[in-house]
Amino acid sequence: MPQVTIKSFGTAIIVAILVGLLNATVGFLIRLPMNILTLGLLSFVVRLFVTAIIIKMADKLAGGFEVKGFMPAIVMAVAMALAGTFIDRAFADNESQRIESSTQELSR
């Protein structure tokens, strides 16, 4: 993406940690009232919008990381959401298989 500049691998690690921390703290404080306001019906859209805001905040806080515009931040938020969904499903599949095998062992 030409609108996103990351100076080095170290900068990418710092930005990832920063986005994670901001998402867990500030993101939660922004998402909570928005989800209440929309009755949770637009939860996915709210999460994308807030994650894009968090990415723009990381842009301002981290040197060596630049996102030119809000649209690239939204694209990054969508990519993060998709990656998170795939990771959640992978772990959920492993968890459900483990629960099934434990249940079968208990029923014997």
C-alpha cells in the first residue's frame, strides 16, 4: 500500500504493540458507548471504525510510521479484522475438537 510507510521492522513491532495497547484501552472506551448507542447491531462496523481511528492515533504517536488518509486506515482495519477472524476460527476449531474428545472420553 503506497499510502502506508513503515521505516523498519522494529518500527512495525512497536506500532503493533501500540495499536494493541490503544485498542485494549482507548478503543474499548470509544467502542462501549457506540455499541450501546447502536444496541450492538452495528458492532462489526463500530469495531472497524474504531480500529481505523486507533491506527491513525498510532500514526501520530509512532515515529517512522505514516498512514496518509483515513481510507488506508480502514483497509488496514479490515485486514486486521479478517486476520483476527481466521485466527479465532482456527483456535475455536482446535478447542471444539478438544472438547469433543474430552466429552467422548468421559462418556466411556
